[in-house]
Amino acid sequence: MAEKLLEIKNLKQHFNVGKANEVRAVDDISFDIYRGETLGLVGESGCGKSTTGRSIIRLYDATSGDVFFEGENVHGKKSKKDLKKFNRKMQMIFQDPYASLNPRMKVMDIVAEGIDIHGLAKNAAERKQMVFDLLETVGLNKEHANRYPHEFSGGQRQRLGIARALAVDPDFIIADEPISALDVSIQAQVVNLLKELQEEKGLTYLFIAHDLSMVKYISDRIGVMYFGKLVELAPAEDLYKNPMHPYTQSLLSAIPLPDPDYERNRVRKSYDPAVHNYAEGEDVRMREITPGHFVQCSEREFESLKATSARI
Amino acid sequence: MEKILQVKDLELSFNTFAGEVKAIRGVNFDLYKGETLAIVGESGSGKSVTTKSIMRLLPENSAEFKNGEILFGGRDLTKLSDKEMQKIRGKEIAMIFQDPMTSLNPTMPIGRQLTEPLLKHQKISKAEAKKVAIDLLRLVGMPKPELRMKQYPHQFSGGQRQRIVIAISLACNPQILIADEPTTALDVTIQAQILELMKDLQKKIDTSIIFITHDLGVVANVADRVAVMYGGKIVEIGTVDEIFYNPQHPYTWGLLSSMPSLDAADEKLYAIPGTPPDLLAPPKGDAFALRSEYAMQIDMEQNPPFFKVSDSHYAATWLLHPDAPRVEPPATVIERMKKFPGSRYYEGSRV
Ligand SMILES: Nc1ncnc2c1ncn2[C@@H]1O[C@H](COP(=O)(O)OP(=O)(O)OP(=O)(O)O)[C@@H](O)[C@H]1O
Ligand SMILES: Nc1ncnc2c1ncn2[C@@H]1O[C@H](COP(=O)(O)OP(=O)(O)OP(=O)(O)O)[C@@H](O)[C@H]1O
Ligand SMILES: [Mg+2]
Ligand SMILES: [Mg+2]
């Protein structure tokens, strides 16, 4: 798994720069994504997960920083042709199935959009068959091809978005909360499907979600974001067994479990950024505590985290 | 307990080019004052349509009430004029939608979207409304609310938009709050805050809440009672403990088995086989039968009535008929039943 498919370096995405309402949606984050892995991205609502995804596939021009895909800089100057190539290799499944489906287009044409742009079907019959197959892959059926998005339930629409992304046979998929709108059984279907597709085609995923039990299930590694920064990055199992950043600990303590007795007695840990007590200008950055387990911390916190984890 | 809302024999269809989509096929439930009723069930099973029909928010040109009534404060909501409905909507019954963008106006700053309903339904000044709006935004955990009042919906993250919608719906202290996937777009910590907020509101003004969600963890946290929907019907309804620890309908069993557990090994997740019923031509008998390993001959022929499990617990499955054979639920469900006094697998100790 050592080959890097993507390298994200010091990525920044700021909105309304210089105004009172400036938002540092993504504020200097760096990480790699390995070929064939699923990297989960979790964190508070509004912390910059979607913006990270959108900047990676260049829906936004980054304020600063670089994104390398197979060693090539996505954010450098690009010809239309190069961009088209990237667009096919990197697909995004959106958080918001309503906003991302054109209400005036039939399902057939929505799903076939990428097939058309990239000329992937030899003729109309093949195009149709590809769409039918894709619909089936995501648990819909060919009768759905002639309908319009408003005739579908929330969950059904999300499956259309997945079919559309799969249509161009991409290498890398950013799935921005692809399953939050689905019922648990279809979530299971979709997650099984994403895993199968990954094994078959060697796909790489950046999987953004709030459902931590699903994220843990699907991810090889997980990154935790807080206010535009990555605060912890670790192998999935490790993150759950041994969360080190207090924000991660608070997040994990809030996962609701399908067990009423447990819920009645749950104890949540809350996170207050003041606990760090950082001095002015203190050097706070990602540091590797145990192999592959990175935490944003100061030199002082680093020493104590290392000492604690040595004892475990 | 006082019933604040009664849904009786509700049947509703959409007239589409393809034909009549029988989206709601006989739904019955009561909502008690101050309780939280969770509705769970398959995507497309009719959860949103049921609640939108209470609010009368379905497209008039295609949606048609076929049968039944929705009683609220002595009136049948299916019969009210649009004008009468307008007075109820947003004030007495408020709704938080699955998709925040459908309830936010993309061309209006969110501050105005918050103050408008306040000015419409309450006698307060503009300055007071603004103050209330900022307080509400702070209440739902929005950082720097004063600065963000002037911003437009697209300038917020998915979860922030949803929190704005929640703030709007709470503005008028409604008697009934219908929340359709209100926290799906939120991370678990903000979700927990919002759930607390809704519970506080409930305690303060005795609001009744209908809570639609796919997240069974959230259901376990918020619900007093749970209704499980499948194929346009409620197939099981009971207290939260009855549904989680003593479920009776094979669809409920499938649902509870599909969840990954945090300490689960890396095996494939269980997913209910097959596809949802075609509501253009719903099956004659039990709509779940074709996907259920527990189906019997009668399931293909006759629609099961509700069988009583307890005073508060009913399930529509022929398996509860006295003549039905005894079947073993899935292993994960048996584990749950071990915790429930009164279930046949009860082991006496509850953790
Ligand atoms: N176009 C924009 N203009 C101004 N601010 C924006 C814009 N898009 C996003 N933001 C802000 O950037 C921050 C990060 O937003 P983003 O959508 O990336 O969050 P997120 O982590 O995906 O949250 P969620 O889990 O709620 O979807 C938020 O504070 C949001 O308000
Ligand atoms: N305007 C419409 N025209 C035609 N059919 C519709 C319309 N709105 C909903 N339906 C159909 O009615 C059924 C119930 O839809 P509903 O939105 O209530 O599902 P749901 O249970 O809320 O699902 P989800 O969990 O995916 O949100 C679905 O089969 C859907 O396709
Ligand atoms: Mg997002
Ligand atoms: Mg719905």
C-alpha cells in the first residue's frame, strides 16, 4: 500500500479573505492518500471536510498549497485537455443529492452525463445498457431510467449520484457523506458495493462521513479535522482504540449506539480548546506518536503522549 | 395520556405519468403530548410523505388523499383550506426537512429568514426579532452568529445550514415538531447538542416530536416510541425498548441486523436482500414477504393485520398468528431479546 496516489501539501482554502467574515475553511493541511486505500475524514460540521474534498478535485482554486495526483500538480496551470483527464480520474459523490441532480434531466441522461462527456459509449444501445447496469449496481432498476429526480426519495437520489460517479470508471472517488441519507440496510449495500468495487478496480476513496461506526468499518486510515486543521491521523483501529487528541476523544464519546439502555446512561466528554493552554507562538503541528499515528500537538504534549503510549 | 395528533387509515397516492404511486397505504398512529415518536424504515417507505401530508406540503397537482383523516385540535387537517393550514404551519406544527436547501431561500440572507417567521407569528419589534434570531443561532451552536446573519445559505456548510433550519423551526415554540432527518448532516458532537436542545424544548413547552431518522443510535437516544415503516405502511410500533429488545417483524429484524458494530470484525455487512416493493403495483400480501426468509404461503396472499404484543406494542406479521410456526430470529436479534423481560429468550439480567 506504499504507493502515494495523492499528496496534499499545505492546502489552504480561505473564503472572504480580508473581510470581517473571513473563514479559514481549510487551514494548512497536509496528508497523503495511498493507492487502493480508503481514507476516512471526520470532524465537526463546518470544519472543512467538504471544502478539502472540493479543493482536491479543484472545484475551488486553492488559496495556497498543492495537490499532486500521481505526481502531477492538479493545481498548477492546466490545459483543458489535462483538466478533462483529471476530471475523469477523480470523481465526487456529493453530500447533497438534491442540489447535485439537475431536476429537468431524466435519470438516463443524468447517469450518462460523464459517459457522454468522455465519449465512453460506442453507440446509443451501449450507452443505454451501461446506464441500466449502473442503476442495477446501485440497487435501482432500469425502469427508473425514464424518471425525473423529484420522483425519488432522498435515499434513491443518493444512489443516482453514486451511479453517475461510477459511470466514467474513475481511479479516485471522493465520497462526501454518500450514505447519510440512506436507510441502514441500503447503507450496508452501498458500503459493501464500494468495498467490492475497490477490490475489483483498485479504487481509492476519500470517504467523508459523520457516521463513525460506518467510517471505522470502511476506512483503512482516518483523519480527524477540527476548525480547518487536521488534528489526528491514524490507522482506523488504532484511532478508535487509542484516540489521543482530546477532540477525537470527545467525538468518539458521542457516537450514539442502537441500544436504549446504553443511551440512557451515556457519558459524553466535551472538548474545550482551552485545555491545551498553548503559549503564544508555540510550535503546534502534526507529530508522529506511534508508527502511523499522527497528532497535532506541541512539543510538550508530544513528550507526554509518547510517554503515555509507551506504557500501553 | 393526551393525544395531540391522530393519523387514521391514511392512504395517499401520487398520480404520475407511469401511473398511480401508492405511497401511503393505510397508516395509523397517535402522537401523545410531550412524547417523541421516531419513524424509521426503508428509504422510499413513505416516512417523509406521511409527515408532509400532515403539514400538507405535497404537490397539489399530483398528490391525492385517497382515504383517512389527520386529526389535530379537533380538526381534520386533510380538509382544511390552504389559508387555515398557513396559520398552523410553522406556528403550531413546525417541520425540519431532510434537505435544508429546500427550506432555505438561496437568495435571502439567513438573518432575514430567521426574523420573518418571528415577525409574522409573534408581536415583537424588528430589533427584538434580531436579538432572538442571534440567540437561536447561538443555541444551535453557530460560531459568531452576529457576523453570519448577513450571509447567504451557500456560504454555510451542510451541517450549518441544517442548524439554521432547526433554529427557524424552534423560533415559534411549536406544539408539534416534525423533524425529518434533522441531524443526518451533523457530526456526532453537534448532533448530541441538537438532540439535547430538542429535549429541553420538549420539557419546557411539552412539544411533541415526530423524529424521522435512519440512525438507530439516535432513535435509541431520543425516542419514547418507535414506528417502523415498510412499503407505505407501519409494520411495527412500540416503545423504544420493545422495538430494540423485543422486535417481532422480520423487516425490523433485518434493520437491526444491518448495523455495523464498533467492535465488529472486517466481515461483510448484512444487507436485506432484494429491492423495495414497486408502489405502482404493490404486492397483494405482506409487502416484505418476497425479501423475507421467514415468509409463509399466507404472506403472499393476505396482508397481515396488526397483532398485539403488548398494550403498547403491535406488529403486522403473520408470524404472530397463533397458528404460525415458531421461528428463530437472527442471532443479533436473539442477543437483544435476552435483555427483555417478557421475551422468550430473556435471561434475567440486563446490562
Ligand atoms: N462558498 C463559501 N463562502 C464562504 N464560506 C464558506 C463557503 N463554503 C464553505 N464555507 C465555510 O467554510 C467552512 C467549512 O465548510 P465545509 O462545507 O467544508 O464544512 P464540512 O466540514 O463539510 O461541514 P459539514 O459536515 O457540515 O458538511 C464553514 O465554516 C463554511 O461556512
Ligand atoms: N412527488 C412525488 N411524485 C411521485 N412519487 C413520489 C413523490 N414523492 C415521493 N414519491 C414516492 O413516494 C414514496 C415514499 O417517498 P418518501 O419520500 O416518503 O420516502 P422516505 O421513507 O422518506 O425515504 P427516505 O428515507 O429515502 O427519505 C417513494 O417511493 C417515492 O418515490
Ligand atoms: Mg460537508
Ligand atoms: Mg424521507
